[in-house]
Amino acid sequence: MKTTIRNRAAALTIAAVAGVSVIALASGPALAAPAAVTRADASPQSVHYPTDTSIYADELVRVWGADNTERVEGFATPEVVETLNEHGAENAKHWVRTGSDGAAGTIYSTYKNTATGETMSVGVANEEVSNGGEWGAPHGVHKVQFGN
């Protein structure tokens, strides 16, 4: 009887370790794959501001897609807020980041709208965002431009 219990306990332990290993392996590549920036189930981050420029731009796009005016105003300069308002948010939940590039202290994240095919460039002030401390800094997005 003791041998049977030991064998079953050993089998359960091996199965548990194997299950955890499979989960770890399966989650690795999936976490690295680019995902849609704004999905219906994506919720905006907490009250802090990211210190990574790409995440900062992504978060602006998320809160804009979620129609969170207060957070949009926190992430962007008044000029950017005005441009986003003039553009309208009809398909704002369909933006996917396609790349980023830097120039003159600004990191430009580019997005494509999967519903309309339209493109958008979001300029984030690198030094302002990176030097915001642990909680980041507001109004880091100082440029937004839409294309076709």
C-alpha cells in the first residue's frame, strides 16, 4: 500500500512540474508577439505614466479608444488633445502599433487602423517621459499626425 501511495504521489508531482513547464514555454513566445493596442478587453493602466516611450504612446491610444478624456488630457499636450478630438474616435479601438523611430529627442510610434487602413504617428518626448521618475510624467505626447 505504501509503495502505491508513493508511486501515485511521484506521478502527481511529475505531472505538476510538467504542466508548469508547458505553461512557461507556451507563454514565452506569445508574450513577445505584438498585439492589438486597443482591444475591447484592454483596460487603461493605473494613474501613473509609463517611463517607456512606446508603452506611453500605446497607453495614449488605449485611453483614446476607451473614450477616457481625462486620461487623454493627462498623456497629451492640449494641441494633441485638440487634434484627436477633431479627428474623432469612431474607429479608435482598431489601432495596432506597427513600428517606432526616433528623431531629435522624440520617439515616433506608428500605428495602423485595422478597420480603415489609416495610419497615425504619435510623438513622445523621450527625455520628458524617461526623466519622470518612477511614476512617469504627464503630457509626454506632443505630436500626433494622421495619414491615409
